[in-house]
Amino acid sequence: MPTPDRRALLKGVAFATGSLALGFPRGLFAQNEAIADLKSLTTGIAPISKQERAARIARAQSLMRANYIGAVLIEPGASLVYFTGVQWHRSERLTAAVIPAEGSPIIVTPFFEKPSVAESLAIPAEIRVWQEHENPLLQVSAFLTERGLTKARIGVEETARFFAFDGLRTALPGATLVSANPVVRGCRMRKTPAEIALMQAAPDVTVAAYSWTVPRIRAGMTPLDIGALMTSATRVLGGDPEFALVLIGEAAAYPHGSGKPQVVTPGAIVLMDCGCTVQGYQSDISRTFVHGADPTPEQRRVWNQVAKGQQVAFSAARLGAPAGAVDDAVRAYYTSLGYGPDYALPGLSHRTGHGIGMEGHEPVNLVRGETTRLEEGMCFSNEPGLYLPGHFGVRMEDCFHMTATGPKWFSQPPTSIDAPLG
């Protein structure tokens, strides 16, 4: 499941803008006494169980058989964690899981990494090792040969690197390498009740962190100052901070911000886009407000239009509807107001939303032309911002999941710029 490097971008923007805060009186945002009053919201949250992970393997194997795929190769990342529990990094030394359509998976890893890899392994699986002078794909091909899959269709998870794909193609020339999307997406796109519970815990933390942070914003603060408050609160509340993008004034007109100097001033738009993880599952919530003054008529008008845009998207998210229809509905509404058309500015220059789960951005997206039908268990962001270059931007972002009766919010969108946290 491809993940754009959005987190790195957001952190980079925050660093670039916040680094200009040298000399800022840090006592203004050192809130040690107040933050001590916060309590963790995640104590006792249940992690994914062994039974659930076993069910994931069984589901994957069922999808392999249905799609005539003999096995699937998965490199480190969210999909490896999802199926095996193995939390590992990517390097030039291959570590990978091979899940066959029948029987138990294996993990292939360097000999000297075996004890470390075994620490997080959460399913029954043999760990096969390779030495530094050896080709790790020969271990993969040997396993597939043992299983009688030398001429089978072998699925490769979509984020796997080319050297793994090419090495397997060379080591097992009789096999046909295909996309593992029908298997991996088929499992990960529809969240189970246990996953939904973790998906709910993460936004609960982020909403609470917003409630603590926003009242402590003061004139003169930079994005880095505000992000530090949000990150500290998130950590105390029991989340693992992922990102805290803060855009002030004109910078809010650019969805992922600007490296130009920014400080809070009375009457300025402040756009915050923040998220965390809980047991590996993510939140992604944006809030826009005016600091220290009544909103101008223009600020209020655009804010209200975005708030309605969120509701238009939510109403369009019907079971069985194509995901692209949600974006179509929002864009039609904005066009009726004189924005756009399409992605033109001023208007909505990005998709209405993205899938979310173990990664902040997962397939599929709420974007024009996406034909995947909305099904129970799918989770999305809803963030139809409006951006006015040279002036300001407004984005409210809340995530929802599809239930048997339609969409349900993980976090409730605010309904008034006068109460921007809801």
C-alpha cells in the first residue's frame, strides 16, 4: 500500500518554519504544571490478538486461492506488521515474509538479525536465514519450490522494492510475478471491530490534545512552538505523535504549508493538521480557527463553506457507492459556490480524502475516478479544504468508517468557527 512521504514533508515544514523561533521565550509554552493534569486515554487498550492475526492469514490465503495466487512476498512496513507482527526496517539486506496459499508462512532475514526479528513475530512461522555472502532470494525461491510453486503466480506486495521483485524473478524464472493487491488490499482495506477500536482510540487522543493545546496558543508563537505543545500533550495522553503541521495566515492557503516565517498574530487564521498512532493505528485531524479576534466576514464565510463541504462528503459516502462519488459531490458543491472548477484555485486543489489505518494514507482514496465500492469496515479522511492563495486557507479534517448502516465519524466535526474545536 503506497504511502506518500507526507509525514516527512509535514515534519520538514514544521522544522523550517519553527527554526525561525530562535530566541523565543520558551517559558510561554513550557506548561509542565498543566500538562501533568492530563491522563492517558489508552491505558488498557487491547492490542491485536494472536487470534486476529491468525484470521488475517486465513483471509489472505482464501483470497490467494480465489485469485489463483500461490504465495505473497511482503517486505517490512505496515503490511508485514499487519500479517506477522514483525516490526522491522528496510535496508539493503532483505527481510521479508512469504505467505503461501496453503500452510504456514516463513520469514527470511539475515542470520545475525534472526533474534531481533523473532522478538516481534506474532504468528507461527519458520525463520529462514541467509548469510552475508548469499542471495536472500534463493531462500525465497527454495521455499516456493518446496511448496510446488515454481510455475505459480506469485504476488508481490505493491511497496516491495524492485531489487526484491527482480531478484525473485531471476531466482524463480518459471513463476509469474503479479500484484498482491487483491490479497493485501483485500484484507487491509476492511477493518475489523478490533481495528476500529484502535482507530477510535487514536482520534480520541488527538481531539483531547487539541483541546489542551489550542487555548495555550499565544501571539508571537511559531509553528514549532505550537507543534511542541501538541506533541507533548499527545504523548502524555497515550498516543505516539506522528506529525503536527501548523500553518499561520497566508501559509494556510497551501495545503502542506510554506517555509516562510510565520508567527501568530491577532486575527490570523491558524490551520493545524495533527495525528498520532495507538497500537499502530493512526489518526488524522485538522482544525482551522482565528486567533485572538472575531473572524472577518470572509473568514467566517469560507469556514462555513468548508464545514458544509465535509457534510456533503459524509452524506455521499453510501455503502455500495464508488469512492470517487464522494469527491464528485464535494467538487460539484464548491463549483456551485464559484470555486474551481476542478482543482483550480481558489478552491479545492486536492482529493477529498484518503484511506487510513496502520498508515496515514492507504488505498483507496476519495478521488475522482475511483471506482472501488464503499464497504463496511473501510476508513477514510474527510478533508475538503478551500484554499485562497495570497490570503488564507481553511481545512477541517475528520475521519469516518463505513458501518452496516452507513458512515460513522471517529471525531465529530466542529460546526462553528466560534467553537472551532467542537
